Amino acid sequence: MKAWTIAAAFALASAPAWGISPALAEPGQPGQSRPAQAAQDTANADIIIAHGTNSGKGIDPKLAPYKKHFERPPLNTYDSYAFLDDGRVPLARGKAANFKLPDGGELRLTLDAVETKKDGPKRFVVTASVKTPNNVEFLPGVQLKAQSGRHAFLAGYPYKGGILVLGLAIHD
């Protein structure tokens, strides 16, 4: 139950900061993002996987660039984070790309859109889902709106007495 609570809390608490959204904003609304003029059909997702526990070991030095995220709610529920894996997945608009998780589950990412603001950075809209090794959906269809190169995090997937934290940075 704790893992689900963290996942729900993280999704709600981080919505403004990380652009997690149940739906796209309507194009053309004042102050809202608009679709890019020329449709971008590809991107890359850099993925990091960390294991959060309360083992008292602190944060793995390989995760130092993300330390501030692990020290803020709701991720600070765990006092230790170990680096498990990282990788890059090419994304194509409308096509699912998969990344194997340490327990045999799967992270599935789909590039939905690329947005630009008049004078702002590019934002990638990606749908993320996690399937367990038993083919059960965990947080199915979470939509992330991430600024190019900035990390968004999905957390709460139960793993070996703690949780998996999936960090995603989408870019060209």
C-alpha cells in the first residue's frame, strides 16, 4: 500500500513541476503551449533507474545529479537510493518503445507530441506505462510533459522491500 500512496502522491505533488497531466492543453489558449509548427516525429528518452529503500545507506554517488529530487517529498519517504540501470530508448511518434526493468517488468513510452512556446523551450509529451513481470499495468497511461533534457520521475513501483524510481529525460 505504501508504494501506491507514494506513486499517487508523487503524481499529484509533482504535476506543476514536472508537467504530469491527464490531458493536453487546448492549443491556442493564452499562456498555453502550442504544437510545434513542423511536426517532430522522433526523440530520445534517457532513462535512469534507482531503488529506494530505508536501508540507511544514503544516496548512491552515481545518482548525485538527482540528489535534490530524492531529498524532497514524496521521494524523501525513503532514506537510501541505489543506482540500478540506465539507458537510452529512441522514440517515434505514436509507437511504443520498451525498456526492461530489473525485475523483468517493462517501461513503455510513447511520444505523443512536441510542443513549443513562442519564446520558450521545447516540451515533449510522452505517455508512460509500467507493466509488471505478471503483465499487470502499474500507473497505466501517465502523461508526462517534460522540458527538453529535464528529468521527470515516476515512482512507487514495488521492488525488493522498497520502490523503483524511473527518471526520464526526453530530448532530440
